[in-house]
Amino acid sequence: MATLNETLGRLASPLTSLIPFELDKGYLSLDIGSSSIKMVEVRGQESRLKITNAGIIPLHSDAVHNHCIQDIDQVSQAIRILVDEHRVRTQEVVAAVPGPAVIIKPASFPAQEPAALEETILFEAGNFIPESLDNVNLDYQVLGRDPATGNIDVLLVAVRKDIINSYLAAISEAGLSPTIMDVDYFAIENMFETNYSPDPSEVVALINIGASYSSLTILKGGRSSFTGDISVGGEQFTNLLSQEFGIGREQAEEAKISGFLEGYDKEDIDRALSITSEQLLDEIQRSLSFFWTASAEEPIGAVYLSGGTAQLPGLASTIGTRLRVPIEIVNPFRSFNIGRQVDTEFLAQHAPSLAVSVGLATRRPGDK
């Protein structure tokens, strides 16, 4: 996304390669989550982006915890298996850290030349970031000039070094080269902007339901105006089914998506899932209330839903009904060319799960 396209570490670590972009150079997008790793390999640029590979591999529940990779060996081995099984030749990786692990602060500074602005931001960042700057990777994005004050609006982004280093280590130990580190929130925005063209005056909500948490981003005029965390994710649905029916997690995960469990009626599954669905809806509305408080209750024009649990039968329509807005499950591949060797059935089945990976696939070294 043009306004929120963060490459963490541009100011504090050498993550961003300055090698000129090659037209057909391949990049590997890795969305390393708490329950799985989602991979997309892409070649080309802008309107000529082509998906050449895609895959998903599960992770044990202890591999990623508290938004940090705890078992680097397990994650690096899973990446290596994914790469080997899909015969990926690309070495340069675009990855993301989890949004809840990132400190995001808006700031405003007097108008000045870019070099002077960067010096000002580095000098003043400690007043905005509630963490020692020695302990974080810091980046910023200029959003534009405030017409009322003439000041330059800036978004500051920081993440603890131990968190980002855990992701870098896992990727490097898999024999790959981490080239760009982004934030999953911004990846979802990039995915949306690449594939959809809403009315510039429309306010839209992007809801991504991850495994351990969900995120809500409000876009107004193509610019992010609000981001919030939601404490309910797909794991809560799976855990509830596992406990309610005394089944294993794998079987519960299948029942969650299919709505079928041998020996039980569909109504039994729906009734159990509705408990967590209501919790998710309550948390979505709670997050929206913060946005509405700050924006004089500006109405949401549409909701776009992503993440694996977005395909939960009836969930999208339930959210749309509760919020009284049109809702759509995203297709992150609608503006991409698909390579002939790619399993299109796999893409169709897992499209919402791959939304972050696709958003990462739009990133290139040196962009903002």
C-alpha cells in the first residue's frame, strides 16, 4: 500500500536490500503464524505479478508463542520442508511480524526537507515509542501534509529486536535470505489495494481472522485510519469443538470448516460454533466502537473478510447482518496471473488463508 508500506529496520538494521529490482526476479512470501506457515512464490512486478507456487505447512502449538518464534529449529525445518516439497528455487524472502507485536504511533512534525525530517524523527521518536530505542527496530512512513496545520503526518513503527530476530533466524537457518520484514496488518492492506478498487470516499473494514488473534483495519480514502487487535481467532473455534465433542484438534479443525462431524447433526456443530462466533462479533463491535468514537460514528460501507476461519459456514453473513453492511470474503488472487504449474484447486480452497502471503508478495526492496 502506498501509504502504509513498512520495511521494518530501514533505520536501525540492514534488512532492506538496495539491489535494483529485476523484472523476473522471484520472491518468496512467508506468513509464519502460530499454527502454520503459508507460502507464496511470485515473479514479476505491479500488474505483471505471477503466482508460481503456493503451499501451507502446519506448526506445533509451541513453535510460535507471544508473537515470537520460540522454537527456531522447528520453524526453520518446516520452512525447509515446504520449500523442498514445492521445489522452490527462490532464495529471497519477504516475511512479516505479527501486528500485536508492533508499536504503531501516529506523529506530526513541522514541514521540512526529507533529510531534516529523518533527523527530527530519529531525535523525537523516543517521545512516542514506549520502549527504549536501543531495544527496537524503527521505521516510519510519511503519510502526507495536514492541510489544516501544514505539518507532515508520519506513522512510526517499531518492533522489539528479539521478536524480529527470531523470524530472521528461522528464515536464515532454513537456508534462505530474509530481504524484507513487513507487518501482517500492512500486508492485508497491500493485498486489498492490489485486488480491489473501492470508491475513494468509501470507508471499508478489513477483518483478518488469524489462528490466535484477529485484526481490524479501517481504510478511509485508501489510507489506514484505524487498526485494532481482536483477541478471538480460529483456534478458539477449534478448541471449543474439541472440548464440546471430545475429539482431537485435527478432527475439530476439519469439522469447523466442513460443518460435518460423524455422529452429530449439523445443527449441533452450528450451535457450538455460534458461541465463539458471538464472542468474535462482540470483539469486532468493541474495536469498531473505538473507531466510531474517534470519527463521529462514520459508517462502514463494506467489510472484507480474510483468514482461514473466514470460510466458516455462515460466519460472513452473520457478521454482515450484525454490522448491517455488505460483506465479502476476499479473493487475494483476483489481480494476479497464475502459473500453469500452480494447483488452482489448492488456491481456491485456501485463498482467504493466503491473504497475508499475497500482500507480502507485492513488496520489493527499496519501496515504501
